[in-house]
Amino acid sequence: MKTAVVILNWNGRHWLEKFLPIVIERSPNSLVVVADNGSTDDSKEWTATHCPQAYWLSIDQNLGYAGGYNHALLALKEGFATLRYAVLMNSDIEPLDGWLAPLEDFMESQPKAGAIQPKLLSYADPGRFEYAGAMGGGMDHWGYPFARGRVFDHCEVDEGQYDDPAFPEVFWASGACLMVRLEAFYAAGQLDPLLFAHMEEIDLCWRMWRTGFTVHAAAPSRVLHVGGGTLGALSPQKTYLNFRNSLLVVVKNLPTLTAMRIVAARLFLDGLAGLVFLFRGQGKHCLAIIRAHGSFYRLFAHFALQRGPGAKAWPNAGHVNRSIVWAYHVQKKHQIPFS
């Protein structure tokens, strides 16, 4: 057995009930794992009764996405010596038939591929890309992430426009459903638990690029994602984590002068975003951006000191030398091609 499909659970019995049997059925010859992040509901009892073939891995407390997966993958590495790959899968994912084989086959054929994601489609509207990662992620020149098929809140209809090449290189692959080569995962330094949730997969993929691995998306592999299953799409906490972590990831992975130029620009750009939230009557999101910048400055030194070797340039794929804020809001462009 070479692949583990790892579902991180926190009080998510309803998601397990809805999707875990499907994951087991459509992930043949793999180890399906529920890594439980300190749940207090009856997730464990339900899984033991209805899906006993799933491997239950208990974590004593909620370590977040990054800490939870780090803990789970280390435990699996020690307990299952034949594993080479792990799929980090959100609990609100429905994989479609044949989703796993294209990912495994590609990783087997490309030994320097460190991470890959399937095509992420909307569970509510399967003909449309899903927000969390669509067909692989990019980043603009000011540190704002986007995806092929999704820019800000606009998700494109999937008409096969990103199917050639079938396994393109991307800046980052989505943590909603992310296959990692365990060798690359540990070479890059695992997920950063200080990020807790959101953007940690971008940081991991960036560090994979820096350590000589590549990152991809896979058009032949498709999954449906509900989205917002753990933290709602309109949650101020999500706004806080996204704005804070996007700055921390930039400081951690780019040279000092480049990172400082971006931070200075973001003071202005994030301020504009806060005003937009305020004018829309979403004051809690405006306050979340202010909190995000305060937390960023407190954590700045720690992340800058983590920079390490290889922080010389943007990755080879998925970086666009322009502002997606300008392109989207002023030029009304809803599709940003990778440079």
C-alpha cells in the first residue's frame, strides 16, 4: 500500500456520514484514515460502526489544519513503512470515480513532483470550479493568491479550458485535496503550525519549489468540494487568517527587500479592502483585516528568521507580474493567465 487518504476531522460526524463511505469505495488499494483533531462529538463511534475499514487516528487536541496533518503523517510514516504518498483531504469532499489513479500514476512517473491536486469542482454546481483551488493556484506580484478557474469570488464554468496540458505546473496546489510525496513533504519542512489554517498549503508548495520539487494540478482527476465545511466562506475568522497568512508566507519565502516592498504595498491595498467591507456593512471583516495586520507584525521576526536558503525568486510556475486586484476590480478581468 503506497497511498494514504487522510481526512482531518473536528466534530464533523455529519461530513463523515455523508462522504466517508464514498471516499472508501472510490479509493481502492489505499489506506483511508480519519485523523481526529480532538473532537467532542460522536465521530469515532459512528466511524467504528459504519466504516470500520477506515483507520482511526486520535489527536488529543485541535491542532488546526497544519498541526493536525503534521501529527497524522508522522504517525503514519512510523506505522506504515510502505507509504510513499498521502492525500490531505477535507471532510467535505466527494471524490468522483477514478480520481486517485491519475494522481498516483503521475507521481510515480515524475519523481521530482512534490505535490499535486485534482480538479476541484463545486459540489452544489458540478459544472463550475470550486473556490478553494479550482485547477491549481497562482500568486500575483503583491502576494494575493488566486487559482486557474477562480479569481477572488468569481468561479468559472469548467469547459475544459484548463485541461491541456493535463498535469500543468502550478504555484500551489489546494489543501482541500492535496496529494504530497512524503519525501518532499519532509524535505520542505512539513506544514507550518503557526499558520494554523489557510495558506499553509501555499507555504508548503512554495518551499517544495525552493527545495527542488515541482507542484501540479491534474485535469483527469476530479473531486467535488462543498467548501466552507470547517470555517464558513463568510467567516471574519477566515478573513483574518487569509490576510494575515498571505503576508507571513511572503515574508517567509522571499528575499527581505522584495518582501518589504510587498508589505508596504499591502498596507495600502488591504486598507482599501477593509474600506470595501465597511461600505458593504461588513464591519467585522474590516476589523478582521486590522487584527490580521496586528498579528502579522507580532509574528514578523519569527517568520523572517525562518526564511532559510532558496529564498531568491518566485517559483517557476504560477507567478504573475501584475496586480490581480487591478485586473479584477478595474479591468473587469475574471481570468488571469499564468505567466
